Amino acid sequence: MAQVAGVLALSFLAALALWAFGQAATLWKPWRTRQINGLVLAGILAAAAISTSLHKSPRLSTIWTGILIAAACAGLGLATTRHRRHRLLSLPPGDEAGWPEALPDPVLPFYRPGDDPVATASLLLADIELKRWRTYRGEHPTRAFQKHSLFVIDSLLAAYERTHHQQFLKAAEEVVDHWIRHNSAWVFSPPNPFSWGDHSTALRLCRLIAFWNHWALSVLYRNALAELIRRSALGHAKLLATPSFYWARHNHGIDQDIALIQASLFLPQAKAALEWRDIAWRRLWANLDALVSPRGVLREHSPGYQLSTLTHLSALANLARRQGWTSHADRLAELTKRMAAFAANLIDPSGDLTPFGDTDRNVSALRNEALQHHRIRDPHLAYCLSGGAQGEDPGAVVSYADDGYVFLREPVGDNRCSPDAWYLAFSGASHLRGAHKHLDDLSFVLTGHGVPLVTDPGRYSYSADAWRRFFVSREGHNTVALGWTQDRVSDFPIGDGQTITHPVEDLGKVILIGGRHRMEEAMHERAVAWIRGRGLIVVDLVTHRSGGGHGLGQPAELFWHLGELVRARAISDRTMILQAPETGEKLATVWLHAPMDGRWRVVSGVTNPIQGWLSPGRDLKRPGEVLMASSLETPAVFVTEFALLQPADRLPLDERSPAVNGKITLAEGVVDVPFSAGGALYTLRMIPGEAPRLIFRPTIT
């Protein structure tokens, strides 16, 4: 009898445990998947019970047989259970938070749709994937992130604000309700890695607040959903305040702090509301001290994120001003002023952002609200935003050498920001941080005649695949690469950089910029001599870091990625004409002066290895031409000259002589490149480990 009682007791406990599992499983499994899993579980446990009953120990076999039979019965119960009431097991009681208060102007979300939010929202109404929260095979990570960040709320609310049609607000209500009920409780892990990701949690909380501001005043308001939103917002805030959940020294941390500040205002009666606010401000300023340089450069080194962070902080400054937090508002105003001043230099003559790092190509900066706000007080920003029609000319060269950037502008006529003006943005920016920086050290982009001549291929995506690796790699930028020097850009904190940008030397006719980049076993040094009214000469020197005549071990390769509206036509092995494919207009001549046995190769749309691709937008790619040259010499020296078409040119580009007019010498590691500029003779000298120098050579009469 005692043995039977023990079996019954153990069976009851096992059945109770599995019943609880079945109850919880209804929160994270759709009906058909749960039915199949339950039947499979029951079958496995029943088979195990039969095999255990044959065990040679009667006592052991009796006990485990009872347990497994009970488990099999629970599995059958799981298989036949269709719907159960959702339980927000992970959320604390909402009573401690009080009822939410509407914010007059939430800081986030900031991802607003384009010109026609109504059309965008109308398409979203028919998107059945919006409520598919679980991870499934083939789902793109970006798509999952956007869904769990509730990006759809932006378009729906924008459409509702414009039309006041209840269908858009009702659709937003359904998304919010469905997300909370299907992502707030789980057994082993959330339905999706982005359900409670560090960034998606912050952005989603801000969107919940934005939704509440419209919904709570509408006829759709109902107490049951209000309670869910209240409890969910409290759960979001508590998670955002957790130290282990915070991503310091990263733009995600900035958004986490902004969301937590908004939560303290949205739930002012919560016991920890003031503590949340103090935590958020303290973390935010520590984060900004590490992420933003004294001159306003975001050290993640992506113009797109420079602009988005500026937008967030400008909105937060306005919120702080309205709330009477004067000290925070003043500090943010000064910081955003410096960030906007730097952002002015990232705007090319067409009004687009320079596509360094994780910045999409062809992204216009002209409609950014934060920049439009700051242009009133920044005449240089006003000049760049207006195409030279307003404000003050920033000058021919703007140097942020300490932060790794130099910008050159040469006017067509007297306007440095006209669409036809020449623009060069040089990046020697490195702070050993992945985030949104690419391996573009010592790279530059060159724009003229209203089109990018030498461009950055773009961001492409955040997927960890071969395509992403190409768009991040040195081979995917306008620089020099070695096969074994694939420097890492992630897993390092913001700190001392591995790239140095030298101070600018302006000699009137020639402007000299340059820098050096420390690879794993090699040193890459670059000098760019900008010849006013003519073009530029680029000298690349690659040496082994240990010196002593060590070989590089791999061929050094030079890459120049051409814009999508530019094609290369060969004049000779060492001379190329860049021209517009549709009109045939000649835009520039490119000479390869060194190595002496080098020649240009044009590559486009190759997949093994990947080379010759441009990304016009997120998850998009198309073939693009790239000029390549190789060197097996040690040290490796490349000398490239670009002759740019000027309005006053009398000779066609293919009949012009290069500015490099003498023998290029390499002696004991020192490179001398002779050239002429404006009737004067110069030598560009590069000594390993030192800044490049220009030596004036007097002419003999």
C-alpha cells in the first residue's frame, strides 16, 4: 500500500508540474504547433514508461512508470488544449505605477514615414506578418527588430494624425494588444530575440507612450487594454533601469536613457520613477562623454547615426526645457550645437549625407528637423543646407584631424556648395569600436558634377553573412587591403584609436592631408595632395610594422569604388577615363603612376570573391565598377592621380598630361613623388612613421 501511495503522489506532482507547463506553453505556442508538440511528448513519455516498467528493480520501475504515465497524460492534455487566457507572468502588478499621464510631445519614436504616411499605413493594414512575433526560418533580423520595436506604430499614428480615420488607430491598438499578450510571458526564452532586446525595448516603450497619447483620448479607450499598457510600461521601465541590461558607450544606451526618462514622466506615481530619472541622466552623461568628442563628433563614425543621435538629443533637450530641467537642457543644447556644426561638413553638394560606415547611400539631409532648427544659429550649416544661397562659406578646407576627418570643397564659380562643386571627405577616424564604423580608415569619397565619382559602397544590412563582411571590409572601401590584415571593428570599447589623421598643410596652390593606419602586422600611410583647379594625387605606402625588410607576405591591393553614374574606359593599362554612361561626358582621368609594373583592372559584380558592388539602400545591392591595382613589392607603393574636369579646361581630359612629371623614387623606405601645380614644382615626400611633407622645388631659368 505504501508503494502504491508513493506512486500516486509522485504521479500527481508530475501531472501538476506538466499541467503548469501546458498552461504556460499556451502563451508562446500557436495552436497547431502546440498540438503536434503535445502529441509527440505524450508518445515519447508513454514509450519511456513501457520501457521503464521492464526495469529489473520493481521499486524503481513502479515509481518511474507512474511518473511517465502521468507525464504522457499531461502531454495529451497539452495537445487538446486550444485557447487559454493570457497571463502576463513576467510583469509586476500595475497598481504600484498609478495611471499613466500623456506626454505633450514624446521624444521618441523618431522614425517617421516619408511623404505619404496614409499610403504606407494602408499597406501595413494588410500585412499579416506584423503579428507574427515568434522567430521563424528565413525571417530577416532587421524585419524582426522593426516588428518588435513596433515601427508600424509610427506610420499608423502619422496616418491617423493626418486623416483622423479610426481604422488606423484601431490597427495600432490591435498591434499593441497583440504584442503585449504574446510577448510578456514565456517558459524558456522570449518568442524572439528582439522581444526584449536592449534597443527594441527602449524604442517600443516610446511608441507605447506615443500610442497612449492618441488612444487614451479616443472612443477606442477601454480599461482592460489600459491596464495591460500600464503594466507593460512598468515592466519595460524596470528592465531598462537594470544595470546588466544597459548598453554603455553605444547609441542603444542613449535611446535606453531617453526611454527611461520618458517612463518616469509617463508613470509619475511609480515608486521608482524619480530613481529611474536619476539613473537615466547619470548614465546618459557618462555615455555621451565617451561617445561624443569635444567637437561634436559621434565616435561610432557613421554620418547616419550622427544625424539620428543629434535628432534624439535635440528632442530630449526640448523635453528637458519644458520640464524645467534647465541644467540638462543647457548642456544638451551646447552638445547638439557642436554635433550640428560637424554634421554640416557631412553634407555633399547634392544635399546627401556622406555614406561612411553604416549610412545608407543617397540619404538627404535637407529635411532633417534637427539640422533645420540649428541652421538658424549656425551660418556654415545654413550655407551647406541651402546650397550656398544662405549663410557663410565654410572655406576650402575644414579639419577635424583630432577626430579623424578632413573636408575639402572647391567651388564652380564662387559657390562651394553648388551641385557641380568638388567635394572630398577624408576619413581617418578610428576608436577601436565596431558599432556602426566600417574598415574605411584613410578612405575618402569624391563628388563632382553632381555625381559621386569615388564613393563608399554603403551599409547594405546588419546580417552576419558574406555580403555584410564585404561591405564592412577594407576591400569594400577606397583604401589598401592585405589578405591577412582583416582588422576587427567590433568587440572593443571606445578608447584610443589605431588611426592618426595628420594636421592639414595648406600651401595655397596645394592642400596636403594624410594619415596612417595600424593594421595587424602592417602600417598603411596615405597622403592626398589636392591641387587647386586641377585634381589630386594620392600616395599610399604599406610597410611591415616590424621593419627590417620583412615582406608583406600578401599582395597589397588598392581599390577605388566608382559611383553608380560613372563608368571607367581604358585609355591604356595605366590610364582610365571616368565618364557618364548615358551622355558619355568625360568627368575625370585617373593615372596609376606606381607601382611601375602595375596596371588598372576594372571589376564589377563578382561574387567569388565578392567585389564590385554598391548598396543603394537597406538589404539592396547592385553591381558597380571598382578600379583595382596590385603590388607584390616590399614596401608597397601606389601613386594615383585624378585630373578633374574643370569649366576652364581647354584640352579634353584624354589629351591632358599628368601633374606627376618626374621619376618616383623609393630609397630606404622614403618615397618622393615630383609633380607640378600652378607652374610651380613640388615633391611630395613620405617617410614611414612621419607626416607627409611638401617640398618646393625652385625652377631654373
